Amino acid sequence: MSTTLPSLLSRLTWLLAPGRCVLCGLASHRQRDLCDVCEADLPALLDPCPRCALPLASGVSGLCGPCLLRPPRYLSLTAACSYQDPADLLVQALKFRRLRPAARVMAEVMYERLPATSLPREAWLLPVPLHPWRQWQRGFNQSVLIAQELARLGGWRMLSRAVRRRRATRPQSGLNRAGRRRNLANAFEARPGRVPEQVIIVDDVVTTGTTLDALTRTLLRAGAREVHAWAFARTPP
Ligand SMILES: [Zn+2]
Ligand SMILES: [Zn+2]
């Protein structure tokens, strides 16, 4: 067992304040604020398409049909869970109940479930920017909190202030695909010279991928060559 100062401090913190599960509220009996029963309940993605993270038809390898016809601009989308019970509760606990430890828990699960070679270590993490007004209303950007934890876990660098959300877009729910794309056209703006070649966009939940695609377009126009996306949960089809 390692006895470095950080590991001693972390064990001491755990003794003084043992983990409490953000989902069931019981003592987690480990350093994580998620008990192993609730963690095992987080539904993994079954046979995901590497490009969009939706399930592949049985017997299919490579990309799904829609991605073969019209691939998204990002090169890959990796998600830790399907956006179903109880993964949705974890997302809502952070976003609406402002339960900050949920961000760390989500990042830990994302990091542990990440396939070994799927995301480049030299890339920079970019949390999906919120419009300043929405961020002010909420008090935080949940994707920033998750990305900060991922950066700490995996040693990635974080991109901050390279991209901003230009317009307060209408909520995407209730719009069809074309409406969503129109709603998000030019929603993001990159600062010239601030975008690195490799970027990993971080988000809590991906529903249609339209936001990711719009953000990817902005990044590619600003000089990025390779854009990946990494989310805690993916909405099932
Ligand atoms: Zn629990
Ligand atoms: Zn696909």
C-alpha cells in the first residue's frame, strides 16, 4: 500500500468523513460517494457505435447505419452509462439539486469505464459552455465541474475561455432535428488562436448530439483537427 502524503491525507479524510452515497443516502463504506450497489445499477451501454454511442444492431461491427450515411463531425462519442434509472438521478442531483459530490462521482465512473486507448491524453478537455445568463441562474456549469474532476484523475489539461456560447438558445426539447440544428447554428464562438489541435468535449448527458456537433463545427473552424466527445450518459434511442 502506498504511503505518499496525498494518499495518507485521503485516507485520513475518509476516516473523518466517510463516503455517503449520493443516490441512496446510505454510508458507502468506501472513499467514493456512491455505494457499490448503486454503482452496479448504473446501466452500461450495450455494444455502442464508437461514433455516436447508440447501440449497434446485433452482428454489426464498426459504425451504425446513420453514422455510415452521415457521420457526426466529432470523431468519437464515449459515454459511461445509458441515461436511464439511476444514471438520470445522478445527473439531476447535480444539475437541479446542486449536489456537488455528484460531479466527482460521475467523473470517477466515466474515468473507470473509459476504454484504455479511446481518448488521446494530449488532448485538452473542453466542458460544453453554458450561456453566461444560464450559468448565472444555475450558479455553476455542471460540465465544468465534471471536466475538472476528469482532468485531475487523468492528467488532461482543461480549456477555459477558448469558446463561449454566443446566444441564449431556446431549450432544445420540443424541436425536431432540423429545428435543433437551426437553433444552435452559430451558438458557439471560439477565440482565435486559443483552440488546440486535439479537443475532448465533456458533457453530462448527450441526447441527440446536435449541441456537440455545433460545438465541433466551431472548434474545427478555429483550428482543431481532432474532436472527441465524452459524456457521463447517453440517452437511449
Ligand atoms: Zn447507494
Ligand atoms: Zn453511430
